Amino acid sequence: MKGIPFWRRALLTVAAPVAALIFAVLMSSIVLVISGSSPVQAFSDMFSHASRLETMVDILNRATPLYIAGVAAAIGFRMNLFNIGVEGQFLLAALIAAHLGAMVVLPPVLHVLFILVIAIMVGAAYSGFAGVLKVTRGVNEVISTIMLNAIAISGLVAYLVREWQAGGAIEPGSAQRVGTAPIAPSGLLPDLNTIVEVFTREIRQGKQLTGVLVVAIIVGIGYHVLVNRTRFGFDLRASGINPFAAQVGGVPPKRMVVIAMTLSGAVAGLVGMTEIMHVGFFPANPIRGLGFTGIAVALLGRNHPVGIVFAALIFAFLDVSSGVLQFTGAASREIVVIMQGVIILAAVVAYEIARRAREKEEARAAAEALAVAA
Amino acid sequence: MSRLANLPAWLRWGLYAAVGVLLLTVVQGFDNTDRLTSVTSSQSMLRWAIPILLAGLGGLYSERAGVVNIGLEGMMILGTWFGAWGAITFGPWWGVVAGIVGGALGGLLHALATVTFGVDHIISGVAINILAPGITRFLSSEILTTIPGGSITQSPRVPGVGSVTIPFLAGGNIGGWSSPDVLGWLGGQGWFFISDAANLAKGLVTRVSWITVLALILVPLTAWLVWRTRFGLRLRICGESPAAGEAQGIDVYRYKYIGVIISGALAGLAGAFIVSPELSGIYLEGQTTGRGFIGLAALIFGNWRPFGVLGGALLFGYPFGVGLRDLDGSASHSLILVNAIGLAAVSVWALRRSKRGDAALAAGLSALFAIWYFSTDVVPDVWINILPFVIVLLVLIFFAQRLRPPAADGLPYRKGQT
């Protein structure tokens, strides 16, 4: 990309997501106006609510699993693999990890690691299976991960929760649902409230900043180092950009596919840890949709470790702040869901437009350079 | 074997279906049940297969034009909402129209993103799948809550378009005269295989919704339209080699748009069918349950051909249909044996083609299923829920490599590129 001034490149990179955000805000405002609400009121309500410390804790708690899910999807995206199955992988991983974690009591650090490792392994296996299917049987990973997702969501998770219900398996069809057996306190990551309260005032309303935030930060740093600073990461990116060239350069394509899918699933397994560590068991009604939103977060963040941070924060902000809309009555809270969808669509379109603009710039700069030289 | 491949598609799939019916009959006799080929099972199978069929046909139009449409699920969701709202507000047939339009709008969005802006097809599809439930949820909170009986997550009851029983084959009425029930008579005779086939066939023509009839007509219609008309040829060129199409002066963008919009419309029709009383009679949040994706699987299974999609849809709809009415789990238990025998047949087929690895895998899975069948009497009801998806995976595992998608499927295309 020689010849284009750095500031122009930076501008083009940032312009796309910002333009997408502005477009999404505009579209949502139009929808709000049509439905009789005031967009100004709605947005100001959301922002003022978000400036409270407790809400920020909520946003961070929500952003943590979204970030991990985003990284999981991004690992796949870097290799042009679409791991749509993050949802099923994290549910299954969290369930099995909670169940097994409740059966043992280990010294605190070991116990936590035990649970995390199980979650990673389950997620890796479930996703790696789809990768193996792709390289050995030629099954498109989009369909296979979606099917595995459906298997997990439509029955397997609910069935296993019933079987492993705390206090013995309950009869199918019975209304009483709680979750798996509680994990001993040695297995739960402590919350970060004490650290935060050093800098700010006391956190009220019983809100706890999840310790999984530390895990998310580690995952993010690990992702950056792995993809950008190791030979494996180079192979990964090369396979994604031009698989044939990568193969000629010595990267075994089939092995890369399986490793990438496995890695993606491994990270996906950690997504459910926030909820597990918070309540101490796997509830019968876990938070749903994190997997698909994670895909959206990865798209918005352009698979970049820092970009995904911002994307996760934005989506978390929208999720959490929509609650206040119900309080104030400024708008129906579903507008937030539309906003998220529009952001995604607008973002991918904007990235594409930016890419085309950059290509034109490159071509022009190259032509100029050639004309000067000639 | 090559003679088989030379038969016309509908005849070939008819033969496969006959073999399938034979398998079911044998297992039924072994298990002493009649649930596998009963008329009610067949009716349920058809009801479940129609949304899958419509989604798969939608995928066919889109992918034959070269655009992968993962967003069928989202377009189906739009179809469910608009279908329910249209039927409640204006009348049953308007509901169908509204569902089609709703899905088509989703298709338009997908076409805009992929064709005009060149966004990756799968990403755009995923984005639409995220956007669609949000839109319907918002529309529900604004509109459905104002209708008595409606809420954010569901609508009041949806009026239906009515059903028809085909005369002669199943004793339908022609102008008040009750025609003889040929299939019913055949089914009641208790003849091995023939009666079972008759029962299954009768289920396909008894009290079927007009939407079902429409969907079934669309299958040969699509076969004719896409393979025997100039429009279809041009559509397919865009999916196989858009550069060649452009060289001939075809507006590649226009045909891609048409293909994707039609696919959205068909997915929307599937949604309208789901909310019709034929299936659920109500709009419920999250009621599509992945049938858009199963439709894609049916498309792949059917090798991107209409009768293949129909075969795939019936195949994937069958476990849904049987499981729904299977209160004691015995029919699902029998299906395990069907799986085992089917996999054994796949193993033999693979051996004949000298594919040792495939044969070993199929034989191994067949043995697993057989062991499971003989060691239990009932299956946990979770199996009924996940069996269709397992079957999709099994089918794809063994047959995905024999299939040929359109050559330029999924590739973004810009005018002027070679």
C-alpha cells in the first residue's frame, strides 16, 4: 500500500465502522419516528443510564462473553471458515464443564482451571468435528456447524440439563427447572469489585464485575499474539487470503482447516464461563444468542483484536441500555435489536465500499508512480 | 448403474422413494407397528416437508444464479410474521401474499448487499438472519400488541386458506359427489408394500392445504422454468460462468437480483405456510426452528435440482412427521432400525464403488445403530428432536462429495471482470 499517505489509510479504516454506526442510528431514528417515539429522548435516556457505574459494570459483564465469542468467530473468519456453531459449542461446553466441575472439589486455582479446561476441550471437540467433516468428507462447515448447533440447542442441552439436574434427574415434562449441581466456591472466579472500587466509589445494587473479564483479556492478547506474531498465525492468515499460494508456500491446507476450527471452538467454549462463574451452575434457561451476536461482533470488529473490543462494547451497551427504555417509556426496547442488525449489515457494506475505495486509490497511486517513472 | 443416471430426474427419485418405502415396510413388519407408513405419518411428513421444500427451492433459484443464500432462515422468519399479520388483518390469501412479499423484501436486501455491494454472501446471509428476528420482534411490539390476543412473541390465531382432498385418489369431492377412494381401498387391503405405499401416497393427497398444492406444483414448474426456458438458461449462466453470460450481453446483475428475490419470496411463502393452520395456526417467535437451514441441506442433497430438493425435503421431514405423533416412542425406536439398515445399504453401495473408507464408516455406524436398537425398547424423547439434524449430517457425510454446485456459486461478481 505504498504511495497512500498514512492518514488517508487510517481515515478509510475508521470511516467504515463509524459510517455504519451513523447509518444505523439514522435508520433506527427513522423507525422510532415512524412508530411515534422520540429518538433524541430514547438515545439520551440510554446514554444517561449508561454513565452510571452500575450500568458500566453490566456493560462490561455483557461485553466479556461477547468479546470471547467474537474472537472465536474471528479465528474462523481469518481462514474464510464460517463457524456459525459458536452458540451450540458454548452451551454444550458450559453445561459439561459446570456438571463436571460440580462433581469435584480442588484447591481454588486448580478447580477454576479444571472447569475452564473442560469447557475449552468440549468446545474444541464439537467444532473440530465439523472441521474434520469438512476436510475428510467435504461437508461445508456452514451447514455442519448449523446442524450441530441445532442438535445442541433443540434437544441435547435441555436433555442433559434434565438428566444432570441438581438433586437428581427430574421427570421430563415437569415444570421445575433450576440447573445443574452448584459448583463449590473454590471453582468460581472471584469478581473484580474490590479492584475497581479502589478507583471509583463502591459498586451498589449487588452488581459484580465478573472475573472472566481477565480471561477475556488473556484471550484477546493470546489471539493477537497468535495471529500476528507467530508463524502459525501467518500460515492462518495466508490460508485465508490465498489458500493456493499458502499451500504452495508449504502450509498444509487440510490440517490448517481442522486446527482453525478446533481453535475457534476452544475459544467458543469459554463464552459461557461468565454465566457459570456468576451463578455457580448451569441454569436451565441460559442466556441465548451470545453465539450469533458474537459472529456479528467479529464482523463489526473486522476480526481485529482491538476492533472486536469496541464492537463488543457497542453491542453490550445496546443490550444493556435497552432495559432503561422500558422504564422511561421513551421507545420500545426492541428498537435495539433492529439497531444491532442494521449495524451489522451497514458495517459489512461499508467495509466493502471502503475496500473498493482503497483498491481504486492503490491503482491510482500505482499508475501515478509508473507515470512518473516512465 | 449408469442406466440409473440416465433416467429422468423424477423417475429416478421415484425409484429411490419406492426403495425407501420398501425399507419402511420391512421394518414395520419386523417391529409389528404400522406407524411408519400410516396415512397420518405421511400427512405429518408432508406438513413438515413443505417449508423445507420451499426453502430449498428458494435456495435453488438463488444458488443457480450464483448467490449463496444463508439468509433463508431470516427470510422465512419475515414470512411468518407478515403471513400471520396479513392473514389476520386482511384475510387468509392476503396473508400468503404478505408472507411472500415479506420474504422477497429480505431477498432484496440480500441481493443489494451481495450483488451491488459485493459483500461476502455468507456474511450477508448471517446478517439477515440476525436482522430478521429483530425486525419481527419490533413489528410485533408495535403492531401485534394492538391486536387482541397478540403479544410481542405471538399472534392471535391465523385463518387458513383451506384444504383440498384430491378426488379419485383419496375420495375427494367433485362438486358434491364423493369420488371413490382408490388409495384408501388399496391401503386397507393389507398387501405387503403396495398397501404401505398406498397409505403413504394417500397421506400426500388428503386434506392438503392449497399452499401445499402450490408448493408441490412449484417443483415441476421450477424444473421446466430453469432448465427449459431462455430465462432459466440465462439464470444458470450467471451461476456457472457469469463472464460468459456477460459476453453474451446478459445483464448478470439483473438475473442475480431476480434469483435472490425469488428465493426470498419462496422462503417467505414457507413462513406463511408455517403460520397457517395447516402447521401451527399462529405466529410464535422462533418457530422456524432451523428449517431454512434444513432447506439448504435439502438443496445440497438434491444436487441443486428441483426433484432432488423435493426428495430431500420429504426425507428430512419424515422424522419430524413420525416423531410428532409418536407418543410412546415406539415409532422413533423403529426408525433407529431403519437408520441401521439404511447405513448398511450405504455401506454396500460404497463397497461396490470401491470406497473402502466410506464403506467401513457406514458399516460401523450401522452397527452402532443396530446395537442401540436391540439394546433398548424406547428412545429418550430428545432423540426425536435431534434425529432430523443427525440424518442431515449423515446424508451430507456420505453424499456431499458426489454433488456439484453451480460453478460460480458464492463468488462475488463484478461487471467487467473475467
